[in-house]
Amino acid sequence: MTTAPHVPGPPQGPGVQPPFPAPPVEGKGRRIGWGLGTGAGVALLICGGGLAALIGLGTSVTGALNEQAHAAVDSYLTALRGGRYDQAYGQLCERAQEQESASEFRSRVESEQRIQTWQLGDFDQLDLTVPVQATYENGQARRLEASLDQNTSTGRFEVCELGE
């Protein structure tokens, strides 16, 4: 039996070199380590960036909610201080308007002392409340709490109650 001329024959004996080099073995662990380390670094950068973005978004949303709640309470108190009771009544939440008519509201707040100055605290997102440090016409200071609700059609905050 003869072999085809283009197919090499078997090696002749010991010490004969194979027709192709063996794959390199040295440094294989180092290359794997560099590859895994680079992959872990990229994953850490991506996850770290995502975490930073979530923290930034949460901070931004908290600030925006605090600002909207302050605007609602400040507008309500400004209307009361100015004697614009119909405007103040219009800023009440639906639940408060159902419990008290505009004329009942007007007679109640006209009989109370007016708040002259106030400082608002941080909005509590769980209870939907804003602490108010109020100073009345007679100089007496009290810590009040404004309870808020969100209007379902506009999404704006509205005052439901202002009390101790």
C-alpha cells in the first residue's frame, strides 16, 4: 500500500519535531487573570455608574417633592394672612372641602388668630406632612403641622389640615 504524495508520512523516530508547534503554556494564568480583572473592572464601573445615577435621581425627586409641598403650604398660609379666604379654601384638598363648606371655613378662620410669619420644615413623604413653625399676631409661636394630599387630576399638593 502506498500513500499519496501530498500527505506526510509518520515521524521517523524519537527526537523528530512535529509539523506544528505546541501551544504556549507559560503565562497562561497571567492572561486569564488580566482578562478576569479587566472584566470585573468594567462591571464595577457600569454598576457603580448605575448606582450613582439612582442616588442622584432619588435626591432630585426628594428635592422636587419638598419644593412642591412647600409651595402649596406657603401659598395657603399667604392667602390666609392676606384675608383671601375664598382663595385659601380653593387650595384645600377635596376631603377637607367635603367636610366643611366655604362659608363654614370662612367663619372658622376669621375667628382664629392670623399667622404672621412661618418657617417650613422638610416634607415627610410617608405621612405627607410639612412641619410649620408659626408666629401669630400676638407674638405667640407654635409648632404646627400641615397635612397634605395630592390632587388626583393635577398631581399638585393641596393642604388638608393645619393643626398641632
